Amino acid sequence: MPARMALYYYDTCPFCIRVLRAASKLGVDLELRDIFQDRKHYMDLTSARGRATVPVLRYTDADGEDVWMPESADIIRFLEAGGAA
């Protein structure tokens, strides 16, 4: 599992809630970055992805590269696999 993972989300997004529940069930600690509560998080997400669609999981891979993973189902599979892409 990557040492540091951040979830870009907002609190009423049903797909975000699904990811948060799965992470909680798995005991995975995510840094939460609410794109509507902090403009910087919104700007980071749109700068990297070109849009503000959430959820997006951000982590650094083994090569030191930033990975921005969209799609709740993909994020949950990644977490269930212990962070193996």
C-alpha cells in the first residue's frame, strides 16, 4: 500500500461515500481533500485532471510518480488489493 494516499471528494457525492465506506471497512487511512471546502484541492485536481469529477485517489507509485486514479470501483479494487495497481 502506498504510504500516503489522498482522496479528492466532496461529502454528498454518493460515489465518494462508497469509497470512504470501503476504506473504513478495510482499515485504510486516507487523507481527505474536500474540493468544495478548500479551493487549493479543487485547483490541484482540475490542474492535474482537467476536470473536477470525484472521487479521485492520488498517491505516489514505486517509481516516485504521482498517480491520479478516478472511478470509485477502481479505487475500491485498488484498496482491496492492498494498493497494488
